[in-house]
Amino acid sequence: MNSARLVRAAVAAMLAAPLLAACSSDGDSNAAPREWIRKTYTATGSDWLDPDSTPSEVAQAIRTERPELDRASGGTMEFLRYGDDMVTVSPYRSGSLIEIEDYRNGYHRHQQHLTYWPNPNSSSFRGGGPGEGK
């Protein structure tokens, strides 16, 4: 009887693993490609660094990995919107600094450059998360 429970638990765990993986941020096609960015660029605390590429080159590489929902440029910075995430690529020394943050926070930090993006405080805003704004 105990072994039957163990087998059922093992089968349930095997079936649940793909579902949990699909719920991770890289499993969501609307989420920023966090894992790819972690593997591709040099970590600097909570951000990442490309020591040689311009912000537009880095943004293009990220877009190639996972297309964004929207893109904007402001001054020398590039902004990529992925559902509830925002990727900001800005100049840093001779390269670029990559930041990933919650769309709401990023929008408020950089709204002067994001004039046509939806305001997350608007009642018409539909975020990328399950059940948000729907």
C-alpha cells in the first residue's frame, strides 16, 4: 500500500514538472528572456553588462532571442516591453547596461521616453499576467 502511494506521488510529480516550468518567466512567451540574458551577459548585482556593444545592438540581440510586445528609444536608451516586464538597455562606459524590472516601475522611471506606451495606472491597461486587467 505504501509503495502504491509512492508511485502515485512520483507520477504526479512528473506530470506537474512541465506545468511548473511553463509558469516560469522564461516559459511565458510574453516575459522577458531572463535566463538567456543571465547566460549571455555579465552579471553586475541585479543588472547585466555587455562591455562592447551599443544599447541598440544589445536590444536587437534580445529581440532576436524573444520578440517584444513593444519597443521604444529615448535618447541613448532602448526599452523593450514584455507583458509585465520591461528591459532597459542604457549606455555604460564603452558598452551597455541591461536592467529587467516590473513594467509598472520601469514605466514610472522612464515615462518621458514611453509616451505611447500604456500607463499601468490606467483603467484600460491590460498587463501580461494571468487575470490582470481582464
